[in-house]
Amino acid sequence: MPHTPATFTNPLLPYGPDPWVVCHNGYYYYTHSTRTNLTIWKVRQLGELRPDKGKVVWTAPASGPLSANVWAPELHYLDNGKGGHCWYAYLCAADKKTPDKERMFVLENKADDPTQGAWTLKGELKTPDDKWAIDATVTVVEGQLYMAWSGWPGDENGQQNIYMCLMTNPWTCKGERLLLSEPTYPWELHNEDADPQSPRNQLVVNEGPAFLRHGDQLFLAYSASGCWTDEYAIGLLMAPLSSNLMDIRSWTKRTEPVFKTSVHNGVYGPGHGCFFCTESGQTWLLYHANPGPGKGCENERSPRLQRIHWHHDGLPDFGIPTAEGRVVEIDV
């Protein structure tokens, strides 16, 4: 019988900031920020996502260091250091008493299906600097686990940078942090808030890192400018896989965004994405965006898919954000 690709339309859900997805044993496991829990959707195709079909697998406690601002969950199936694999959920959170002191944490689940079994707190993911930190993501290169995140250079808010470090296991960092990117280009510096007195007008942002491998290159996409602006966009860093990834000289930063607002297609502030490959070899970006201008980063960001193509020189081609309601094929 001839193969029939699956189809979907953007957005995948009416709401879903900081979306993440991983494919495992023929299923897609999807999650996004809820502020209060870890909710996982299990579907055969991402076009099957429905708001009421997610399963709450872990709920933030009423008090303590994980009681507020539960953001940016990611699911990874990793070597547990004991000859097997476990699911690890990376998320950031804060204490209700000190909501501005965000830190990162790791949950563990020994079941093969992350919607089953028990999710338990493995501990705080202590970064080498022990500063404000969000948006942890990990990748394995030649058996070595790396983590990237968004954090402050000091103890005061004002700038978010992208950092990376080595890990000894999925819940333990080691060594020093490497500064990979800080907001320097004009397109990374948009922070205008509608309220001229808002402290956001003093902030510059790099956040939402996401790894992507292709050929002999490791890419790291990230989001820049304030998520409250329509100029929120995705930038890109790259390094040879054979290089010393903890040496900043190995990395090249693109001077312009690779994925940005499309007024023509009605997609505003695309950012905080992740990547996955289908079994047929297609590469896709899952990201969030707003359905119109001036929506900010509060209540209307929704998850969307974008096919990644490849230039002859091996660089990813993100294209232009696909308009809402357009039927798109995905070859699984």
C-alpha cells in the first residue's frame, strides 16, 4: 500500500508555552509550561494533541523551592549510570517566598513510559556558578553529557546569557560554566514594554537553548530579545562535533536571527523551540508563538511545528513560520 503522510495544522494546541517533545518507542511525549505541574501528552501523531488529554504526572508542592514558577519542562531518556536508562525531567522553579530566585531541578522516572510509574525529585540541578538559572537542556556527544541553560552573569537581574557545562550524570554538573552567548546584536536587544516604568525595559535576554545535530556539526538554537516583544526570535550557534565543545573558540554565532516574526503569516514572536527527527529522517522544530501582535508572553503563546530543511553547506534552513490553519504533511 502507498505510504500516506500524517497531517496537522498550526497551532497544535490553543495554549502551550515552552513546548517540548521527544519520540520514544513509536509515541510522541509532549509537555509545556503549566506553572504548577508536569503534564505529559502521549500521542502517535502530534496532530492528535488535545487540551484535555494530557496527564498530570507530578504536582509542585505547596511550599519550598519548587512551589512557584514551574517553567520549561523537558523530557530526556538517559543513561542512569547503573547500566540502564531512566526518564529525566528538567524544569525550573522557585520558592513562593522568593519567586525571583529561579533555579533548575531534576525529576526521575524509572518506567519505560513517562506517563506511567512515579516521578520523584532527584534534586536541585546545581550549576557551577549557583546563580539564577532557567531552561536547562542536555545532549550527549561521544558519551559525554552536556547541559546548556539561560542564566544571570551575576546576582542581580539585568541580563540573561546562554551557558554550558559538563555533567557527570543526568543530575550533576561539573567543572566551570562556559559563556556561549550574551545579547549583543541589535536584534537580540529588543525589550520595550508597554509600560515605560516596567523593569523589563532594562533587561536583555538570551534564553531557551536547544541542541540540534546534523552531519559533523552541533547546533545550539536559542531565543533572544524579550518574550514580551514581537521581535522575540531564534538565533543559532554552531561548533564542529569533533572540536572541544567547552572551548568558546570552537563556536560560531550567527549575526542575524534564523527564525523570526512573519507579519504576512500572522505568526509573532516565535521562540523557545526544540528539535526532533521522524523515523523517515525529517527534522522538525517545535516552538511557541503568538497569533497576533502585542500579545506578550503570558496567555496566548501556542505550540507549532516547522519543517527544517538543509542548505548544501550543512546549515539548517528554518524558512518562514507557517500560517495558522494551513494543512501540513509530516512524514513519520
